[in-house]
Amino acid sequence: MILGLFTLSVLYPLIFVISASLSSAEAINRGDVILWPVGFTLDAYQTVVDSPQLMLGFANSLLYTFGGALIGTALTLMAGYALSRKDLPFNRTITFFFLVPTLFAAGIIPTYLVVRELGLLDTRWAVILPGVMSVFNLIITRTFYRMNVPDELLEAARLDGASDLQFFRKVALPLSTAIIAVNLLFYGLAQWNGWFNAFLYLQDSDLYPLQLVLREILAQSVVNPADIGGGDIAEMMRRKELFDKLKYALIVVAMVPPLIAYPFVQKHFVRGALIGSIK
């Protein structure tokens, strides 16, 4: 019973958003949309497809997601494997170094200054690079390697003449399918849902991700009472109706890629997350 209520509480907002995106603006404003679409129309999705800015934002989000996920996963796998090795000099000190940012965050202003001094402002790297290393993912990856790549396997490889790099590439990586899926999903979702880095570091609207474009649309949909006296009220209301309808379609578009990707990595994700978090 409790699980059923919880499932309904999660599913209903999704159903409502999809129904609202397929309903007429008048039905949405009247509050007629409860479960099923009212005044079925695809105008909102047609507007999304016909809008260069929205499609560019969607393409930018895909680029940031794939770029951030691949770079973040590669760095996390290498760092996690290195920290899992007990013969790594100063292992505890290096691990503590990684944990310090989780206890004392620098804050927005120092981070912004670092990004500016590196010359990354108003570039795609300003969105990708600040989020490519997660200490949480690193600890899970390190634990995964400690539990699934025993020292005896490394000793056997060394007897066969394998170097550390060869062992990591030919032995450790093939055993890492589950943790690779975990990292790809974590980093991919973080990049796909992220908008704050883009908000801070980007001025060029052509570099905006879809989430920041959606934020701009939501901001434009708010009617300022100060503008009512000197503007065309009918035009403002028409614009608000359009934005109210369009935002639901954009929410659906933003949900589709994660919903498509998750079933393909679900098995590896569950296994890797559980194994990597046992300790």
C-alpha cells in the first residue's frame, strides 16, 4: 500500500507534465488538465523543433553530457585504480587530499576566479571541466577495484612481464564494466541536469545548454505587473500562455535522454553501485 502510494506520487507529476505538453494553452490556464490531455495538440513540440535556439541548446546539452561523462569516467577510473593499490606511495595522504574538498568547499567566487584565470570563461570547457571529478564516484571506484581486482592477479601479471599500465589496460579495465556504467550514468546525469556552471561562466547564448534555455524561457513567462500599464495586455497574456505550454514540452524533451539511457545501464549500474559501496 505504502509503495503503491509512493509510486503514484512519483508517476503523477510525470503524467501531468506529458499531458500538459499535449494540451491546448487555454485548457492549461483553466486548470482542466488533470490526467489526460485536453484539446490535444502538438504545437508546443512543433515550436521546439522549429526554434533554432532550443535545438542548439539540446545539441549543447548532448555535447556537455557525453564530453563530461567520458572525461569524468576516464579520470575517475585511473584515479580510483591508483588509490586502490596498496603499494602506491603516500596512499593515505593522497586519499586525504581528495577528501579535503568534500569538507571545505572553496565557494563560488574562488572557483569563478580559477576558471577565469585558466581562460575558460565563455567556452564549452567552463561547463565540462568543473564537474569531471566527483570524490563520491572516486571512492566507489576505488572500493570496487579493491574488491574485484585482487593482489594475486597483479602478481601473476607481473610474473608474465606486464607493467602497471598494461595490467590496468588489459586486466583491470575488462573487469570494470559495472563501475564504468556507474560513472557514465552519474557524470552524464550531472552534466545533463546541470545549468549553474553555464549560468556563471557563459555569456554567449549559443553555448547555453537546454536547461539554461529552459530557465530563460521560464523567466520570460513571468508577467511583470509594472509592464501592464504601458503594454499590450493581450499580447503579454498570449506570450504567457505560449510559454506556459512550451515549458512542459521542454521538460518532456529534457527527460527523454536519461529515460532512454537508463535501461541499457541499469544492470551494470545496480551491480557496480552495490559492490562499490559495501565498505
